[in-house]
Amino acid sequence: MKVLILGSGVVGVTSAYYLARQGHEVTVVDRQPSPALETSYGNAGQVSFGFSSPWAAPGIPQKAVKWMFQEHAPLKIQPKMDPIMARFMMQMLGNCNPERYAVNKERMVRVAEHSRACINALREETGIRYEDRQRGLLQLFRSEAQVEAVGKDMKVLEQCGVRHRLLGADELAEVEPALARVPGKFVGGLHLPDDQTGDCYLFTNRLADHCRERLGVAFRFNVEIQRLKRTAGRIESVVTSEGELTADAYVVCLGSYSPFLVKDMGIRLPIYPVKGYSLTVPVTDDGGAPQSTVMDETFKVAISRFDDRIRVGGTAELASYDLSLLEKRRATISMVVRDVFPEGGDVAKAEFWTGLRPMTPDSTPIIGATRVDNLWLNTGHGTLGWTMSCGSGQLLGDLMSGKAPAIDPSGLDVSRYAA
């Protein structure tokens, strides 16, 4: 089957990899000059299978009100007359209850745990390296209330067979030795030893090279995707800046821009761009830097170690498709990395970046078929695009190839929003 994948971020490239491995003739199309130049470029660097949790959670509405008045809050909303933003926020609020949280958490962990097995197998098969480390993730708590609240997540982790361990303040340095230099700052942490880290940009580009050289995948860059052309209930072609491109099946992997392409097909995707920021900090003291990923639960900032760099990612900002770099957001993530690892890197020399995470109101990605016969979706992964990319791509490959899927796909396709 000839497959056209629209988008060359980490989700698009992993989709290409798994479809090509199943014998399909795959072409990837993107407006950028090379892979992973948008949301996949400067993400937080965490491949956090066990940390996969919905943003819509009990207590979030109350916290959001408080965050409005805090200088270094994890969530910021730029007031706009935007009905799409208002609709998204209302849908997200509808998921902020224990029942919906439990359903969404299970779906996310289901995909993420499958993705863990997939990326491990991919790394062994392809041999690609991307400044990766398999040393786990440490979620840091600054209050006893946070320690108590994590109990519910631990129950889900246990049910899903995810290894985890709750640590006291005096045990944190066993996992991250540099935390011994900031005694008394944290009251405990949750260690997820099977989580990973690495540079998503390197991963995506090296996997794209493997797809091109070993699997025959074609990449067409600098091509603007304009619209889908439908005839008799099927996609006939994709209209682009270089003419119409045809295939037997089409896969939309356009992240935050996916809704625009499919709305004329009668498909409403409740995906909203949640803006995030990152710093890439040169390491100056290996002993004072993280060895893997730590997540500061208070500020929702992730700090990940590459070879000689530290990637710091955080802040959720509702600002539509605005990609301007705001210095007050830089101040927040700079404050956190200096507070947790004050001697690890030179923050003044950091590269500052922003990108748009394609967030769904239930935080779960949209993977699978649509009402249009040959149109498929793999999008809406929010902050966990890289974490879930391999599992999503493998699942999509199974579904498109008519094979029994490796995991239960129920609740993952767009039909869950039909009501």
C-alpha cells in the first residue's frame, strides 16, 4: 500500500518507520526543510513512560486560579477573544474529575508502556544513538501534600506493572547525586527507574536517515500542505505547493495544525496548541548536573541530561499559535534549574526556544481511522509526543495493515469525541 504521511516531527517519522517495516511504500511530506524543526526540536528531553499523566486532573481548576497570581506558575493564559480556546478549556474542565482522570490515565499509560518496549526494540534494531540515557526519572516534591497526592498515581502504576519507588528526602541523592548540594529543598520524590532521556531532534533525524537509507522511505521537504481533496467518501489527493500528491492511504501527523487540515472532511479534532518553552544549557560541572531527568512537581519543569548539555522544559501557556519568546517565561524555567542544580550549567549561555504542544482535553493522543475511508490520524500527543511516538507508530502500523494490534486500541481514536 502506498502511504502518504503528512508531517515529519517525531510522530510522523516513527509512523513512517513502522509502516515501512510492514512493507508499505511510504512518503513523508513537510513544509520544513528537514525533520523535527517544530515541536520536536527543543522538547524537554524526557521519555517518561511511567510519568504519563493527564493535565486535566482533580484539583487543577482551583490550582489554575491560584497560578493566575503567581509569578512562576506552571500554567499561564493569555486572555483572548478566542472561542476555540474557550471550548478547549471547557472540555478540559469536564475531564478534571476522578472518574475521567482514571480513564484517561489508563489510556495514556497503555500507549506509553507499549512505547517503552517499542523504543527499546527500535534502538537495538537500528543502532541509532541520540545522547540517550536509560537511567529513569525522578519526580521531586517540595511539600508533604504533593507526596500524599501521588498515591493515586502510584496505584495506577502498580496496576499497569510500572516499576516505581517513593523516596524520602534523604534518599534522593542516591538517584541524583547533585541533589546532595541542595539539602532541605525537597521532602521526597517518586523514582521511575525505567524512564529514559535523550535529544528528540537527534532521534528523529537519525531515524529519518535510517528510514531513507534502509527502508526506502521518501521525504519531500519544503512542501506546503494546503488541503485534502475528497471524492466519494475517500481522499483522492493532497493539494500542496508542488501540486497534488496521491496515495492509497493518508496519515495526518501535523500536531497542533492537524485540526485545520481535516475540518473540511467533517472531522472536528479538539486539539489546542499549548505553548511550552525550553532552555538548552551547557554543562559546566558534571557532578552538579542531573544524570537523567528530574521533574519539579511544583513548577512542572523537567530538567534532563544530554551528553554535555542540560535541557530544561516547562510552562504551559494558552496563547493560540503565538510563537514569540517571552522573557518572563524564560525567567521561570531559569529560576527552577538554578534552584535545583545551581552548579550544573551556565544558564546565561542557554539557547531559548518555544514550541506548540498539540494538547487534547483528555491529554490522550488520537490514533487510528476516521469516518473517511483512507484517512488516518496520529496526533494530539500533548507534552508526551516523543514518549508515545514509537508505541503510537507501531499501533498505527498494525491497524493500517489489518493486523491484530499489539495493544487494545479502544478509546484512542477520534470517535471518543463523537458525543
